[in-house]
Amino acid sequence: MSGDDCVSVHLTIRGRVQGVGYREWLRRQAVAQGLCGWVRNRRDGTVEAEFEGHEQQVDEVLAWMSEGPPGATVTGARVTEVSPLGETAFDVRGDD
């Protein structure tokens, strides 16, 4: 994806975000917005993700990520803008 309004972000989400379907929920939100990237669980109990797309769609997913699916509790998130990923789909990766 390219263009002036294209952004790429790296996320680390903290809270009760493992064992509650958070990765699949985030994947669905990203795909619904037409984003590319990936999501995975980390050993420290956080969820890590990177995605890119048009700024408005990225902002939509960032707004939703603090909600999460039923059973999830997001207590914090770190969002960092990064270089474009060059991904062509959105994948759930194996645990880190």
C-alpha cells in the first residue's frame, strides 16, 4: 500500500488480552478496515501487532483496540509509527 495518507504502526497492548480471543478480534477489525499486517501473543502476556493502511482506517482500529472482545481488559497500549511493512494480508502469527 502506498500514498501520502498511508501509515504503518507497531502496537503493544497490555492487560487481559491473551486467552480471550483478542488476536482474532484485532485481525477481524484490521481486515474490515482493509489493513495489512500481523498480530501475535508475546511471552510477557502482551499482544503485539503491526499494521498499515490509510490513516483514517488505522485510526479506526486504534480507537477500537482499547475495547477488545468480551472478556478482554485493555489496561494500556504503546503505539509507535514505523516504516511501511510491505505486507499484503493480515495474519495471526505464532506466539513470540
